[in-house]
Amino acid sequence: MRLDKRVALVTGGARGIGFAISKALAREGARIVVADVNVDGAKAAAAALENADRDHLGLRVDVADQRSVGELMDEVVRRCGGMDILINNAGIGGNTPFLDIKLEDWQRMISINLTGAFIVAQSVSRQMVKQGRGGKIINIASLSGQRGGNGRGAYGAAKAGLELLTKVMAVELAQHRINVNNIAPGAIETEMAKTAHDPATRRAYEYLIPMGRYGTPEEIADAAVFLSSDESRYVHGHTLNVDGGFREAGLMFGPDKTPPR
Ligand SMILES: NC(=O)c1ccc[n+]([C@@H]2O[C@H](COP(=O)([O-])OP(=O)(O)OC[C@H]3O[C@@H](n4cnc5c(N)ncnc54)[C@H](O)[C@@H]3O)[C@@H](O)[C@H]2O)c1
């Protein structure tokens, strides 16, 4: 129960990585607000969490809409009295070659994955400053914001922006005892990966990841528990890659020097 008496807001928590993080934080005693554009999914996710006596909530939000985020914040403050942890996770996937990206698709990607993350982080930070008891913010960026992968023009640019925003937030919010970090997942087996990763993408990932497999949402959730807990209190402005070694890998071949799998 490392997160007893904390209120955690998880955006995009109806499924995938956000749902796995919601489950892990609830198991550690936090009261969870699952906020998602899919309100039925958010309610179902909240109802499925452990420690139901914490009165977890499932609420609607569109992170790209400042008014929707404002309404969410008002409701969380009214019903939970404030918040201690933000998992800034909501996002959409994308896999379009640079030459084919349409302006409206680029703008949609940036508006949800970067501007949406900014709107939520700023609203929560203002609330945490007002509360005066510090807090924890974990932005969910991506390995695709660190490496120049095929088809990741819009998605990667948004995630690279979020990683940089994390550093600025860490510098400016330290004085308010708001601890800000970033998780960069590699290839994680979720619905998003099922739609955004074609067979060629899958084969390339399995070769490029030293551990030779996709990660699970639970492996991201374990990192999120650490960054939400007091154990990470001096980890600040950091990007924690949870990617099976992808970012750090160089030349790779098997013991018999066979070509890539
Ligand atoms: N799956 C991966 O391989 C992977 C890798 C790196 C980073 N990520 C990041 O992790 C996060 C979660 O990804 P996932 O794989 O669980 O995706 P997912 O598609 O399974 O879940 C995303 C959730 O976000 C919600 N959402 C989408 N747009 C929203 C909006 N405008 N407002 C509120 N909620 C919205 C969806 O309804 C959904 O419940 C995303 O930010 C994604 O970019 C995923």
C-alpha cells in the first residue's frame, strides 16, 4: 500500500497501458480517477479496480479540449478534494510515411498527443500548486519520440515534444515539490499496437529489441508505480525507458553470427 490516501488521475485509462497503470496504482492503495474519451470504458475500468472501498471514478474527458479538461478537474476536486498523482497517458497511434502525412492528420496527432498532454499537465499542476502539498506527474511519451522510426513523423514529433516539455516542467515545478518524470515505452502489446503495427513493423521490432519481444502493459505499470511512490522522490525530469533495451542497442547478432531473425 505504497500509495495509500493518494488520488491518482489516469487519462486514457479505459484500456491498454492506462488501464494497467490504474490497476497497479489501485493495488497500492490509491483512489483512481479513470478519465477517457470513452466514458463507458472509463466507468467499466474504474469498476474493475481493486480496493473498491476507495470509490474509484470513471469520467469522460477529451484531453484535446480545454473546456472538457476544465470540467474534469472541477469534478475531481469536488468529489475527491484534489489530486496527488497524474498519469498523463491518453494518446492515439499513428504510422504514416512522411510523404503521405495529411495536414489534418498531423494536426489531430499534435492536438491529442502533445497539446492534450500539455493542457492536462498544466491544469493538474495549477491545482497541485494551489493545494500546496506537492505531487507526482508522469508523462507517457514513447521510444518513437527518441528514434527516427518509419512512419513515426507526426507521432514521434508529438512524443519528442512531450519529452522536452517534461524537462521544462521538472525545472519550473520543483519549487512546488511537484515531481515530474517521463516513461518512454518501447513496443507494448496493446490494442494501439495491434492496429498501428503491421507485420513488417512487428518483425523489425522483434529484431531491434535485445530482449526479442514486445513488452506488456503491466511492465509499464510497474515503472509507473515506482515513479508515483516516495521511492522515486529524487528522480526528477528523467525519462525512464521501458523498452527491452531498444534505445541502448547497437550492433546485434546471435552467438553463431546468424543474420537478423
Ligand atoms: N502501445 C505501444 O506500443 C506504445 C508505445 C509507446 C507509447 N505508447 C503510449 O502509451 C499511451 C497509451 O497507449 P496504449 O497502447 O495503451 O493505447 P490504447 O489505444 O490501447 O489506449 C489509449 C486510450 O486513450 C484514450 N484516448 C484517446 N484519445 C483520447 C482523448 N482525446 N482524450 C481522452 N482519452 C483518449 C482511448 O480511448 C484509449 O482508452 C499512449 O500515449 C501511447 O502513445 C504506447
